[in-house]
Amino acid sequence: MTTDPTAHGHHTGHASHADHVSHADHGAHAGQAPGGLLTSAGGYTLELRTPQLTAGTPGELRFAVVQDSTGEAVTAYRTQHGKELHLIVASRDLTVYRHLHPTRAADGTWSTPVELPKAGAYRVFADFAPEGSAAALTLGADLTTGGVPESAPLPEPHHTAHLDGYEVRLAGTLRAGEAGHLTLRVAREGRPVRDLQPYLGAYGHLVALRSGDLAYLHVHPHGEPGDGLTQPGPDVSFMATVPSAGAYRLFFDFQHEGVVRTAAFTVRTEGADAPAPGAPAHADHANHGQHADHGQHAHHVPRSGH
């Protein structure tokens, strides 16, 4: 995937550099397996205690991370980017996305409020590093919402997203099996945004999900607030490695004026560079502001979990 080279790049975060225990920098390095495909790995299992919710109705998602050797819920975690655990919920068709920060009870049970807009199949991703574990893990589990399943086609490839008066443009190159740089530029009403606020210890947060199996690739930006080098916009840069050719959905969270928003993009990668979305060879794929239901309206009022 190659996007327009002229283009560039919500949740508050106060993590120090010491907190940066590879907040699942899964996919950030060539040869590293993507996360989220397994419910159990590394001696731990993601156990959903509410495997079904009601579409369109506020509910509570409850789960635990269980240590296989003891059968007990984990109660001690290393902090990653200001949080013990990060939770992503995405619909199987990749048109719904939620980035949540649940709270943990003393017995190790995690819970978070969530409302999913449509019936169908979802995937839950828990991103965490147990205390004493050598590496961070991303485990996945299936979640359903009752009713007649609703599915939509994957949005066409595009490199510009519009939401709430903001424009986010994606630039960079992704090739299967190779590290690639991505830059997202944030503008508001035609002007570059130069005062982005820290979110999870950085000025932006990016998750990539592979269409089909929903393999999870999470990369964190280059630099961090307060390092003397990284500017608070308009550009936020990442390095990512996609494990295979195909279609991916990218979800970019950024915070401005106390509000977290999510810009969504569809990209297609091949073993070699793919033409730019919107370029003449794919003029029929030009984007017109299409973006996923990623819960940005719910993020307009900052929540304590962020």
C-alpha cells in the first residue's frame, strides 16, 4: 500500500517512557506473529464472562485473563502506556470499532460498559502484560450480539477520513513482511492541528486488523510527548509490518481539545507496493469521507477510563 506522499497524520495518556512495555507492538517487527488469533497463548487464556450482548442496548462486558497453570484469574499486570490492560472490540466486517479501558476488580474480573450498534459477530482483543511474564500478549475471543446478523462489505481503500470537522490523511508504504512507515496528518477546517494532546503516552494510537481472520497488529508512534523531539501534530508517524498481502482496516485514535476521535482507513497490501488508494489506476475507489462506526460520538465526552 502506497498513499499520497503529500499527506500526513483520543484518549489521554500520561505514561512515562518506562511504561512503554511494547503496548503490543505486535506487527512492529518483521517476522513477529500477529496477535488476537488465539484465545489461549503463552500460558494464559482470555475468558469472556459475557459472550453475548444485545445490539443497540447499553450493556456491560465482563471477562478475565486466566493463568492456565493455576486456573486463577490474573490480578497483577505490568503497566503499558498508562494502563494494565487495553481492550478492543471490532465487528467481523470491520465497520464497528471500540477502544475501551476496562476496570479490574480485586478477584481479577474486568468490566466495561459498551454499546454495540448492530447484531452479528464481533471479536474482542485483550492487550496486556502479566506481572512476571517475559512478553506482552494479545488474545482474542468471539462475542455475539443478538438479533438478525447485519454485515456490510469492507469499505473501499482510501487515504482520507473526515469526521466532526477534522480531516485525517494517511501517507506511507506497507509491503507484506517488511517494516513500513505510516504518517497521519490531522487538520481541522483546513488548518493543520498543532496542539494534539497525549493519549496513552503518545500523540496517537494505531491498530490494524486484517480482513478475514482479524489478525491484530498494534504499533505505537515514533517518539513521545516530552522527549524534546516529538511535536504535538499535525503529523503522527508509525512503523508497522503487515504479515501478508491483503486488505487491512486501520483505526487511528487521536485526542484534541479533550475529545478522543477515531479515523478509519482501508488499505490493501501486496508482496510488492500496491497503487495508492485514489490514484488513477483505482480512481473508482476514491474515498468520500467514509469511515467506520468507531464510537467516536461516545468519545466526545471524555470518560474516566481514558
